[in-house]
Amino acid sequence: MAIEIASRNRVNALAFTEDGNHIVAGDDGGMVCRLGIVDGRQHGRTMKASECIRAIVVSKDGRWIVTGDEAWKVIVWNADTHEKVLEIAEHTDCVIAVDVSNDSTAIASGSDNRIVLIFDLTSGIRLIPPLHHDSGVHGVKFSPDGARVATATWHRNSVRVYNSHTGEKLFDIPVKVKAWPITPFVWSSDGQHLFAVSSGKITCFNLSMSSLSEWSIHNTHPRASIVSNGKFIACSAGSFISLWDPVSHKQIGAVIVDATEIFSVALSPNGRDLACGDDRKITIHNLSDVLPASYFGDLPSDTRLPLMHVSDNTLQSWSQDDTTTAETILSEEITQASKRSHHTLANRAIIRARLKKWSLAIEDSKDSLQIQASPIGHIAMAVTLLGQGNREGALCTFDHAFRDCEPCDIEFLLLLKSILVFESGNQEEAITRAQYLATRANKDTAAYIYTQVLGIIYLKKGDYARAIVLFESAKKLVPIDKKCPPLLTISLIFGWSFDRLDIILRRCLWETHYAVGHTDEEIRANKAAVDWVSTDFTNKCVATLEHIGDQAVLSAEHDDAIAQYTTALFLDPPSPSSIFIKRSTAQAAKGMWEDALHDANEAIKADPLSPWGYETKRVALHGAQRYDEAIAMLNIMLSAIERSLDPGISRMHFRTSQRPRIMCFAELRKHYVSPSDTIAAIDFIVHEIFKACPLTLIDVGTGRLCDGPERMRIFKDDPVFKELVSSMIREVDNKQILRVIAGYFGYITFSHVWQGDEPSFQDVNLVDSVWRLDATPLNDKLRRFCEEVRELGYRWAWSDTCCIDKATSSVLNQSLVSMYKWYEDSAATVVLLESVAHPSKLGDLTLSLWMKRAWTLQELLAPKVIRFYDRDWRPYLGDTRLNHKESPKIMQELADAIQIPAGTIVMFRPDNLGVREKVRLASTRNATREEDVAYSLIGIFQSDIRPQYGEQEAALGHLLQEIVARSGEATVLAWTGKSSPFNSCLPASLAVYSEPSYMSPTIPQGEMNERVSKLRAALPPHQALMIYKQVTHLPPARFANRRLHLPCIVYRVRSLSNHPENIYHAKVSVLGELKFQTADPLPLVEPRTLVVVYPWIRDLLHPLNELSDSGDSSDTEYYTDSVPPSPLEAAVTSASSNGYTREYELVVRLERPFSALLLQQVSHQEYRRVAADSELVVEGFRRHLMSSKDIRVEVLEVL
């Protein structure tokens, strides 16, 4: 008889677990599930690979599941928890075949990239060099001893055998294997023969003789497969399966016909079950009805009675509790036997103890032990002693059984000991012992036995609720053949019955509840009636149990709640829907998702019109990570609410965690959001996030370049999206959506030094993946970065080499403008210091080439998280912390190198540093393209300039122009060297800012007070105020059409004389004589075209923000302007209300030494800066200012 299990996708790979009770299936959607072969139910959570599954194998020790997929990965999963424990991504094409050695230590994998790799299973370390083939490898199989590995290629028609420890090729077998066979070959159990299937035949290669033999099979379909248990071979081709004897080469049994073409096959370890996968289902064929028992090998030890040997005649009577007949048969066997058997004597001792023939039982036990000391002999003696009331003696005697047993019998003896402890009256100790054994059960059969025994113990104890829960659990673990020899042994020894337990329990429950309020005579009289249990009475019992369960839920005692609800359902209530819902909710609270789903389905069956069953099912599906189904179920639930025939009908909204409340459906619908509402909110938030994200990112799983729409498509196919949609029920939680989306789309940026022909956007798109790029050092660098991103736990990566389509100017310009923001918003930036050797040492970072490049300045400052690696991709200085901005040692090295505080590097923001400090940081860095010197500073200066390659030095001019225009900052004018063609006040290179400019000396407050006092005697107050007004009325500096409108204090050159090497002496009004050197000669005949200017107006006014210590006040009679004062003037007026102290202080600062600019007038209103090789420092005024006429304040237009 065949069992069918539905599948949502085509089943490409199958493998049985080591116990044969489950099948592991992999499909086209990358899903891997573990399914029971009896009921088809999924066990554990779904394992999700990146792409379509092509191969599956389960290790012989049962601990690991290994898969190969179209994402070029070999993945190792924990077979118990289904967690991913190892991912191997060393193939560069689809992984078609995987196998695990019989000792469960090594993995072999083959792929379309023509190589076979062998790894250590636990560490993923490659054990031997790659085994290269002429075409794609579609089969790998270790020999039984693991010393050899067979491989199959379809294009070159070859099966090879290699030494798995050295990689030496041992055999090259010419077998025509067709394209994409499922399982192309199997080894014989002794490892001396290799059977390979091809179109229409099976070929046998004898390794010891190096000879070939072959025979025809039932079908010539090219998609053929072969599997074996060592006793026989099963061969599939098309939709047919034939069975063959590997020795005689003859067909055995009838051909099995499947409904559709078979894509995957697997044979259980004992050979009894054959699994076939096709487009939409898995079919399990039981071969017990097809083949003789000899082909299934020896029966496992757990199919015989453990510890006991009983004849069929004796067993028939004994198992039917006919102990008298059983004693008679045993006595005849003992009499007729030529030699007495210790087993038979022990069996009769147990029977006689059951019949309370204590002395005879003691005699038989002694005789049995005298013939041979055995566990069953000691058990017989212990049972007899317990029956006589000698509890201590019974327990001590039983312990001798452990001394004479086989190691494989110890666990079963421990279980028997717990039963003996229970029968001796120590119930709690017995329960503890049995529960401990149950927690250690590593197979469903063992768990079934322990659960049944615990159920009987609770039943005998009178705890019916717990007994029911245990028996219900046991139903899910029942052995495949529904026979359990260990339970039969327990039944024979202790007389416990494991049959019809549900009927016994139900009667016990009714008796218990009926006993409340009735006399013993009434109970006995009513029990004599056949229909003594009425429907009303049953309903009362159910209501009581349900109420107790509700109270347990309110106290978060979910186990107790489940027990009460289970007991209520055990009584077959007429309307079970609400109880199923409540039990499902309690099971969900404990993470028992499959059980919760089962109960939700039962609730829907009981009341398909109610929305609450669908709601409960949605919760269970969500918890089981079946999000598509959960979303569909939410829609069904909302439809059930909306299609209510009468929206005014009130229904009970079942909630066990709160008091039930009544509401109509129309009102209730408002309390839920539909999946479409959630998806709309997600779309909006993703759209907003994408505005600040790089235009293109690398999916490090596939290696493909993905733009925004493609990333959105991938996201919506991901369980993360589906889980998010499924989780929104009552309201759209935008904070949670933002948190999930930000985490999913988090990306790592790459910072490195370009080395030439780096892989471009077009290069990657041409081969569709970074993993498929040719093996070159620069391509390997990109791939190693992607591997590092994957190791850091992220899916998305950005590299300036291939993630910018530089052939599209709009994309390139947007990328240059946005790059600082992309680094700032990245989850981390990985920095590769290719000039730093391993092991790295302190100071290597400072001297690295990376520290000299223009673009890397923003790549250092912008990221919140940064990791430095040496050329071998080892963490810099061996510092393994995730964020090197948290490393005091590394940050101090950087701070010393670039001369800004370490804290500023760690928490950098564009407004953390002044303009002059930023251009100083950039002054020591260089770029291959002239424009990049400016473009690399766009983010640091928050500039709005539009990049345009080809503008050369004008790029820097545009940047500095905007800095001045946006900030009014004139400090960028403090430089010496060559002028820019863009504007004579701007430098041709940022290098001029590497040295600090001259700073006017600060004046201590005491000295300032003294100077002000002297100045008051020379300069009248109103003149000080007029100077003050002239300066404060100046507008900020600005640019227009490359012309600088420079606010400044102008001093005319009166005369000029020259000396060799362009050294000049000039007489300047107010300032006196000055000496300076220029880059080019000056016209001596027109000295009055030269002016010396003081442009540092902001520095002059800055102290106005500080309050004066003086308490004097002055009037404002000298403000004679007809227009109202500006806000700045008002501030000045307020500041001048104390004896003109502020005004005089400004004049004192004006008289300090200062760095001046030398300008030459080229037309009536236009000037050009005279370039100088050193700063023009004015040592101060030759005398105090006597009047406001001594200075001239102007805005000059500089070309």
C-alpha cells in the first residue's frame, strides 16, 4: 500500500533518516522538510536554503542533514533542531550531488563547475585538493569503508573512483550516464562492486577484477536512478520502478508504477520503504508486500521481545491474560525438553507469581538463576518477592539484572525498574525515573514506550488529566507496524494492559465526576445501566474541566490548561470547537505549533462558519513559520467576519487570557488590519529607505547586482517579509516594520585603494554574478569582500568598483553626491589595507597607501562602524572586535596621524570640524583624476555642487566657491602659492592648506583693558563707534559667476620699490612700511593699483558674542541713519551700552598683527589677487587710529 504526501513544489531530492521513520525532502523552492512516513506530518521547522535543492543526504549517525543547491552551496543542518550549522560556498556552480561517509566525518560534493570537493563535516575544512573532471559532476558516493569515493559525469560518459584520502584516481569506468540522473550509482555492501544506471541498463563494475557486466532494465527513459540497501537494488526510470537482485542480476518482485515521472528516490535503511518524489507529491511504497523478508536483512533487535524468549503457544495464552493455560504450556515445555531452559523457568516463575503461587515462583526463579544468571531470572525473583511484600528485597534483587545484561538492554531495565518502584508504592520516585528516561529518548519508538508507561502510571495514580495528555501524545508516536515488543514484555511481566486505554480512561473520568453528589449505592446502581452517562452529565463534566483550564491559562500554567482541555475533549463533547481553540492557544503559548495547528483544524471542522478557528490556525501557522498559509488564513478569517449573515448578531470572542467580551461582527472587523494594508505600509517605508540607499547592491548569496526593484522582489519572496505581514493583525506597527526592514536591507560598504582594472558594473552583469568572474587578483578581492560580508551576517554589499554604472552619467553623478551618506548609513565599512602585510603592527595603518587617497577620507569619517583588514584579510592588529572605532589603540593611531581628536573620528559629523580643519585633512591626499579631489569632499562639506568630469581644476573652484557662499567663511583664502584659474583668491591645489595659516595673537583681558584705556585718549568715542558701524555693516563674502565679492578693510599702497627675487618694500596708508615677496613681478609704475586688505571680518567680530566686564553705558546719539537699524545693528547698540568698551576692543583687535591679502586693481571695480610664496604678515599699525577716516571698509570684486 502506498502513502502520498503532498508537496507545494517539485521534489528534487529525498533521503531517509537513520531510523527509517522519516523522510527528508528538498524542493524547487529551496525548502527542506522532515516528514513522518506514516502520517505525512512535518516534524520540526522548515530548513530554508537560498535556491532550489538538488541533493540531500542524512548522516549515518543521524546527527546531520546535508544539502546541495543551485546557489552553489553545501549546507549542513542539525538533524534535531534543523538549524544551519555550516555553509560551504566553494563551488562556483550548482551543487548537484552530496554524500556523507559512513563514519559521518566527511562530505563529498560535486557540481556543474566540474569539480568534486571533500570536506571535514564539522569544520568545513577541505581535506584534499579539488578533484577536477571534464564536465559537470552529477554523482558522488563514498564506499562503505569511506576509503574511496565514486564520481559520475554525464557529458564525458565516465564514472571514476578516487582514493578519498589522497585524491589519487584509481579507476575510470566508461559508463554512459545521461544528463542529470537523480542517483547514478550505488556501492555493494562489501565495497567491491559499483552499480551504475544508464539509459535502459545497469552496469556492474567489479573493482577487484576490473571487469564490467551489465543487464537490461524495464525502461529506457533517460532520467534513471538507482538505490540499494545492500540486499537488493531499486531502479527508477520515468514513472516505473523495478527491483533487482545484485548477485543474480535478476528482477525480483513486480514493477511498481508511479502516477507521474519520478524526479527523486530514496530507500529506507532496512529496505522496507521506497520514497519517490515528483512534481507535486512524495509517494511512500511499502515493499514488504512485494519482496520476501530475506531482502530486508535481519530484523532489528527491537522487533523481538527484549529480555524474554517465549514460544508462540505460550505467548498467545499469556498475552491474552490466560495465565493458567500459559503455566500449563510452560510446564509441558520444561518436561519435554532434553535440557531445562533458564528462560522457560523464569517465564513460569513470572506466571506463577501472577497466580500468587509464591513458593513455586521462588523455586523456578532460583532454578533459572542456577542454570544461568540472566536479567529475566533476576526480574522473576524480584516480581515474586514484591508479591510477597518484600519491597526492599525485590528492589535489591532487581539490581542484579544490570550486572548480567547486555549494554543495549540497560535503558529498558531502567524502565522496568521504574515500574517495579511504582508497584512497590513509591509513585513519585517512579514518575521521576520514567520522566528522566523519556527526556533522553532519541527515537520516536523509545519516546512512545516511555510515554505509554508514564500514562499507565498516572492512570493507576488517578491523575486522569495527565494520563490523557500522555496517551494523546503517544498516538502521534505509534510505531509504523503498530507493534511494540517492549510494551508486550512489560505486559507479560507486570500484567499491565496497553489496549483500549481511551475507553478505560473515559469510564474512569465519568465515574470520578459522577461520584460528586452521589452515594456509593447510587453509583453502583447507575453503573449497572448501559446508558448511565447522559449528555447533560457529559456537558457538565466538560464545562467543569474547561473552566479549570481557563483558570490555568490566566495563571500561565499552560501545561495544566492543556491537560484540562484534553480531558474535556476526551469526553467527546457535542460542541468541541471552543475547547479546541483554547487548547490550540495554550499549545501555541508553549511553542507546540504542530499540535496547535491540529487543534485549530479540528475547531474549523467543528464550526466552519466561525472566524475564531481560522484566527487560531493563523497563529499556529505563523508560529510554525508557514507564513504564506498564515497570511491566507488571516484573509479567510476576515472574510468569515465580513460574510456574517447578520452583522448585528453578537458572538463570543474567545480569549482565555482575558474575560470574554461581546461585540458584533461589524464592530469586530474594525479591530483587524488586512494583509494588503500591511503590505502597503511596508512598500511605503521601503520606498523611503531606498531613497537613502545605494542605487545598486550585491546580493552576496547569488553574487548578482540588484537595483531597488529587484531587492524589493527578493524581499517579498523572503520569509522575513512574509513573517512581517503575517505578524500584523490588530494594527500596522510602523516601528516594527522599520526595524525589520532596516535590518533586512542593512548593507556593508567596501573601502580600498583602486589598483587598475577593477571589476566594473558591466563586468559583473555580463557573467551575472561576482562568483562567476574570472579568477584574477582583483576579482578575488571583490569576492573575498563578499565572503566577509556574508560572515558578518549581512546579505547586501556595496563596492564602488562594480555597484556604480559609470557609463550612465546621471547614475554616476548621483552616486558621487550620495556616497558620503551611503557610507554613513551602512551597517559597517570593511577597509582592506592591501599595503599592510600580515601580521600587522601599530603604525602600519598610518603609513598605508589607503591613508593617502582622497576618497578614503570620507570612508574613514562617515561610517559608524568600521573594520580594518590587512592584505591577508586578517583584522588589523589582530583586533577581532566588530567595530574598530571602539578600539582605543587604533583610534589613537588615526588621531595622531590626521591630528584631530579620536572622539571626533568616532562620532564625526560634517559640522564637527571647521572649514579650515576639513581642507587641512584633505590637503595631504591625492586622487588619480583631478576632479576627484573636490568630489570626494562633497559629503564632508555637505556641498550641493554637481559633478561633471572634464572640468578639471574648476571642480575644486566650484567646491571652494560654494563653501564661501554657504558659510561666508573666508579662512579658505588664507594660503600661499599658485592661484586657481577659477578665481585668483582660490588656490590651484588643496595642498596649500597642509600648513597652518598665520593667526593674529590673542589679547588677554588685562592687556585688552590697558590698551582700551590708552586708546580712549587718542580716539574719540564717536569715532570708535563709526569704525564699529562700518565693520558690522559689512555683508558676508559671496561668489557670483566665479567672482568673489570680498568684504574687507582696504589699505592703499602709496609707493613701491623692488629688490632681487621679487622682494618688495611698500609704503601703505595707516600700516606704514611692508616687506613681501611675490610669485611674479609687480608693475612699479602703478603702485596705487595695489591694495593690502584685511578680509577676516568674522574673526574680528567673533568676540562680540562674549559679554564685556565693563558696567558703563553709552548713549546712541551718533546713530544718525534715517533707516531703522538692522538686527545686527540693534545687537551692536545693545552691546555698546557700556561706555563703548566693545567698540574700542574691536579697534584694538584691528590694530593687532594680521595676515593680509595683496590685491591688484585690473579695472575700475575689479581686482585680482597677487600670488605670493609666503604669507604677507602686517606687524600692526604704526600708530593708533585717530579717526574713522583712517580705515576704508569696502566689498571688492575679485576675479
